[in-house]
Amino acid sequence: MLTGACLARAGFNRKAAYATLAMAVGAEFPDIDTLSSLRGPVEGFTHHRGITHTFVGLPFEAAFIVGAVYGLHRWRVARAARAPSSKPLTKAPVRWGALYGFTLIALLSHLLLDFTNNYGIRPFFPFNPHWYAASIVFIFDPLIFLLLVGAFVAPAIFGLVGSEVGARKPAFRGRGWAIAALVAIVGIWTLRETQHLRAVRLAVAQSVEVPRPANAAVQMPTPDGPLPDEPPPAIAQAQRALASPDPLSPFRWYTVTDFGRFYQLAEVDSMRGTSTPSENPHWKVTPDPVLLAAEKSRLGRAYLDWSPMPFLDVSEVSEHTDADGSPEEAALPRGYHRVMFQDPRFMGETLLLHFSGRVPITGEVVLDEKNRVVSQSMDGKEQR
């Protein structure tokens, strides 16, 4: 909303009446799809950044917003007719075609902002369901937020100072501050994009010794002789990598690198060119009937479609534990399995990700002994 209002103040509010209102609402409007979470957490995840975040949906959203503003305008006109005044109803001319175009620009700014973060969007849905994410800015960036707030607070403060000295109040104020804030945001994106590319290159340039899986068998001495010689360590080369931003520093990145049989998390300092890997890799799960059944569930299909490098984990549910692994009254029978879905882009060590004490955007599917889906949940909240 701040971005839409800032865009309006940059000059659009001088071209058409109600531009600030329409653009502020338009810049936020695509997130109306969050109402789908009222049907349950899995439904909310499945529809998040769906049709309202697409090029197909934006023209209809703009028409709806302008239609609502038109209704507001007609109400104001009717009220003004009952109490005539010499003061004009709007400071700028009423131009509905221009307002529709400005609202489209605000809606497009929402898609741009969502594209810059590491969650991503699918703008060509339903024709192309692929997700696109620049991953250069965290979902909430404190510096960008302060720039946008400052673009509104500073003109108000200077306006108060001007009124004290008797300066004439302009019809439209804050244009310079709004433009400066928008230019600064583009500068932040540029800096973060260059550092993001460096972080990805650093991650892809890594080669590591293939670690021994936790459940790997240990060689023991044979009855006929001592322990046989260990084979030389295998070296794994990086196949691809993702880098996710830190909200407080453009030089700190959390990477996940695909080494074929396993994934490796690391923290990268793009300024110093250093990479600090986590202690343990995440081994890829071998497909089996349990995993395949979970992947075919509604949650599984949506998660694999969204996550470029999903971390999957399959475990058997013990007789006296629930899907969270803690004793509960509603225990699950022995033979049930739990499949966990996690996305490494949200497993960095930033404080903004771990207020709840768990990895955000974690999905769980519980299956019975015949691999039928018993329950699905997101972030510990079960779909009813």
C-alpha cells in the first residue's frame, strides 16, 4: 500500500482524481487471495499468489477497483448536490480511463515486489504454472519500509514547519520525496542483485567430500584380517544453487546447493567471498510408495510445484505419538507414516523466520498403513 501511494505521489495524483486511493488499494489488492486460508491452511497455501497475482487477473482487478471508486465518486457528487459548495470536489480532474491505467500500474507494482523476494510468483498462470523469484529481497525489507514511510512523514513534517512561517500550502506535496524513495529502492534492488549473483556463483563453485550418511554401515575387521583399506573419498561437484536474502544485510545470503545425492546449506558473505556450510547435509529421500503417495496429495502437489529444492523427510509414526511427534490423546496407530515438506529458502538463521520456533512453510502429510492420506497440515495447523 505504501508503494502504491508513493507511486501516486510521484505525479499520478496530479493527472487523475482518486489516484492515490486507487493506487494504494491496487498495490495491495492481489493479496485478497489470502481469504482462501479461511477454508484451511492447505487451501490457503495452494491458492496463495494464484490467479490474483497473474497478468490474466490484473485487468479484472483494476476494473473492480475503479468501479468501486466510481461508486464512491457518485455518492460524493450526490452529497455535494444536497449541500453546494464553492470548493471543487477533487483537486485533479476526474479521468476514469487514466485512473484505470494508473491502477494497473499499481497492481503491476505488487507483482514486481513479490517477484523480488524469495517466495516468488507465477505471473503467467494458468497458461504457465512455473514460479519465478528473483530472491534479492526478503519478504519484509526494513530499509525499503523505512524509505517508503519517510517519503510520507518528511513532507508532513516540513509542511508543519512551512505553516508556522506562513508558507503557502501546495495542492500536491511530497512529489520529490516519493520519487527519491522509489529511486533509492531501485538502487537497493540493483545492489542486492549483484550480490545475489555473487552468492550463487560462490555456492556453485563449491566441491565437497561426499559425507557418510548417518545410517551408513561401518566397516568392521574381518575374521581373516584387519580392517580393509578405506576407499579414497568421493568428491561431489555442485549442480545448482539457490541464494536467499538476509533482511538486514545485502552481503549475507543463505544458500542451498544441490550435490546430486544431497543438499548442503551454507551462509555466504558475498563481500568477503566466504561460504560457511552447515554441519550436516540433507540427504535426498529414495522414492518409495509412502513418499509417492504423499507427493500425490493436494499439499504434496502444491508444495513440489512451488519449491525448487524441497527437503523431504519420511518417518514412521510411533504408536503413542501424534503427527508432531509428541504424546497426545489422539494417538496414531503403529504403521502410519509422516512425510514432512520443507523449503530451504526459509531455513536461514535470520530471526524474522523463527519466531514460532519451527521452520516456516512446513507441510506434513500423514498416511495410514495402506498409504492413504489421513491428514494434511501447514505450519502445524491441520486442514479440516
